[in-house]
Amino acid sequence: MDSKIINQFPIRGYLAEINILPAKDNGYYGMYHSPFRDDHNASMKVDFDKNLWIDYGTNEGGTLIDLVMKISNCSFHDAISRFENDSANKSFSFHGN
């Protein structure tokens, strides 16, 4: 699967699939508690329109693939393989709103 296609899948949907929901939903963006560290202030922003994320506490951010790499502590290739495997197993279920 092509990385450009994967990065079009909504970050909001991916996070919901792994039971991470926004602490605040402001319509076009959501504020989340960072899944990477102890975060009491919901300092990770996901821009739903641009489909990008940034963790203000660590100043890291990027695309869906970047997020998967960070959450899973894996390489670019491994992150893409996760989507290919999920798609092949038909458990790949997150999609647009």
C-alpha cells in the first residue's frame, strides 16, 4: 500500500480504533492526551481538516504514518506493513466520518 494513500486515512479514526478519544473536540481539530507520555493537559492536537498531528509537549508531529511509528516505536516500513496486514486481514476498518 502506498504511503500517500495511508496518510489520507483519518488520524481521528486511527486513534479511535485504538481507544484514544479527544479530550476536547473543537470541530475541525481535537485536543488529545498524548499517548506517548503522562499528559494531564491534553496537549496533542489533531487537525481533522489537514489530517496532521502535533504534540506540543515534545514538539513532534506529522502524518498518520509518523503517528503510527511513534505509538508503535517502529520503522517507516513496519508502519506501512501494519496497514497492509490489517487490510489483508480485513480488520482494517477506520475510514472517513
